[in-house]
Amino acid sequence: MGELAISSRYKSEFIANMSHELRTPLNSLLILAEQLEDNPSRNLTDSQVEYASIIRASGQDLLTLLNTILDLAKIESGTVSVELTDVDVERLRSDIVRDFEHVARDQGVEYLVEVQGACPASIVTDRQRLSQILKNLISNAFKFTEYGGIAVTVAVTDSGWNTDIDTLREAPSVLAIAVADTGIGISDDQQRRIFEAFAQGDGTTARLYGGTGLGLSISRALVALLGGEITVTSALGQGSTFTVYLPLMRSEGAGVPARREELPMPVALPELPVPAEDSASGHEHRVRHDGPAPGLDGSPFAGTKVLIVDDDFRNIFALSALLERGAAQVSVAESGEEAVARVKEGAPIDIILMDIMMPGMDGYAAIRTIHAIRQAQGLPDLPIVALTGKVVAGERQRCIEAGAHGYVPKPVNTVELIAAITPWLRNTLESV
């Protein structure tokens, strides 16, 4: 292995470990801020609830930044994989509309999404990666557009992309997704560097608009993984158009009617390069949580005995507060060895929330040992939900293979945690 590859691997391992270390304090911060924001006892003032809301929102911003840096590390280390599936174009359009229409209303700018009629009904690509790319591009468009609007056009094309790219040149046809805005624009000299990691248009832009400069770099790398290319045309003060070109591996239908999600556009958008209307022949989602945590005030965990296994007191405190609000009976083990001892001695437990990254006996080993003990005792398996800040490729599968019945990444999202615990609630078990 070359020195560059070794250096890249070490850097990626370091960032993955730092991701875990950063997610640990974020986990307790977000859970406790959410509980304060929900104000279940109704003893906080409106201002205090607002403070909690700001704390939670700031924590979410930190989590987004952490995920972005981790994405870059995965890409640089070559550990990012794609999962090709049929992606419904109409659903893709509606998702783009739903995700950003409220942003357009809040900013007072126009927003339209159009799928041209020559497009196939579905395309073969990685849905998660394509969504990530488009969210980056559309978020940037809104970020730098104060007046006018943003237009997203999806069409089949036979030109505009680099013919040296084999996957595009050899594809039966090519899909072009253009994101155009009437924003501040990008000068010619800056267009050559905006796709570099950590690059901003210029120092002033960085100060005015913030950001890490990673979004476009990650988007370009992901587009390349999908066999495509991303280009930009822009001029200062005249807006920008970013176009993603993707190979259409096969067609799933003759086409879909042109669909448009549109608000009246008083300011003309920069003209989109309209591709020729040729024949179309030829991918960890987190649940968004807004408002009070669902169901917690209705004592959903009443009678359920939950063992929390974690070596960090902040996580123990935050998770205990959350579960006890739902009327669970919570006990704690601060290591894998202690959890195993509790199970061996027959402590009353209905479900275990198991941290994975612990010194000594880690979560994987603890899960396997607990299952072995229960089997030797002639008892059914205890439901175990893995909680981990080690959010890297394949981690969910590793936890499941170790014997976990569920997996929730840190920082723990209340909705996800409730969904993971619900099938194993005490009252559910008793009714079966």
C-alpha cells in the first residue's frame, strides 16, 4: 500500500473516531434541549423555551457539519459505495418541491421545478446520493439568492457534458438536472476552484454567507461515483446554473407528462440551456423531528424495564430523562461487563439499549455474550437496540450481525428511538 493510501486511511480512521467522540456530547445536548423545548411540566417561560429551541437548532447545525466532514473523509478514502435502484422521477420532483418550498416562502423568492416530457418515468441511480447532491445544489442556490428565484429543470439531453467520460458517452441517453438561480453569481476565476474542498468563492463570500466550502466538492465526487459530471455557468451579479449530467442506464416507460411546481415569476430567471427533446430510448435517512416528541406524554413505556448500557454519564442522564418521561423503569450498567453480569444474575429486563463503543468489553461482544447466556439458561433472547456514534458504512449491519434487534445512530433522534423500542414494549409483549 502506497504512502498516500496509508495516509488517507489513517486520516479517515481519525475522522471516524472523532465523529464518535463529538457525537457523544451532541447526543446528550440534543436530547436534553429537546426535552426542555417540549416543556412537559409547563414550568418554563416562553423565553426559556425559545432558548432551548436555539440550543437544539445549534446542535443540529453542528451535527450537519460533522456529517459533511465525515462524508468528505469517506469519499477521500474510497469507502463510499452506491446502491443502484429504480428512482421514480415524479417522486424525485415532489420531494424537491416539498423540501424547499417553505424556504422559498420564507425568503420571498420564487421557486419552480419542472420535469420535461421526454424524461423516462424512472431512472436507475442511487436515490440517496442523488438526493444529497440536489439538496446541496438547491441549498446553495437559496443561500446566494436574495432576489428573483430558483429553477430546477430535469430533461434528457444529447449535449453539454464532457464526451471524454466513458459512462456518459456510452449511455443510451443522458439526464440533465439543472439548478439555476438569480443570485450573486461566480466570477470566471473562482469557477475553477469552487469544487475544491474547503474552497469558498472568496474571503468576503465566506464571511457573508458562512459554510465550509465542502458541499460542491462532495457533490462533484458523488456525481462521479454515479458515472456523471457536474458543470457550472455563471457571471457575477447574473446568477449561476449548476447542471448534473447522469447516464440513463435503461428506460422505464415512454415518458411522463411535463410537470411543473410553480409560483408566478416576476423576475426573469437566467435562461436554462434547454436540452434537445430526444427519445428516452435506449440511496442514512434520519427522521425529521419538529415539535413535541410524539407519544412521550402518554406514558408509552409504562411497565417496560429498560437497561441502559453506556460508559458516558451524559448519555445515561439524557436517555434516562427521555425514557422516564415515557414512564419506563430505567436501570443502568456502565460497561459491557456490568451488563453481562446483570443478565447472568437474572435482573428484570425487558429491553437493552446498548452503546457500542465502550472500553473493555465493547457493545458487539456484550450483545453476543448476553445472547449466549440467555440461550444457555433456556430463555428467549432479550431485545437489544444498539446505540452508536460510530456512524460509518456498514455499521448497522455489523450491529445486526452481532445480534442487535435494532440500531439507532447518535445523536439519538427521539422519533427513531421510540420506533426502535415500540415493538418490544412490556404491554406489547404481554398481549402477544
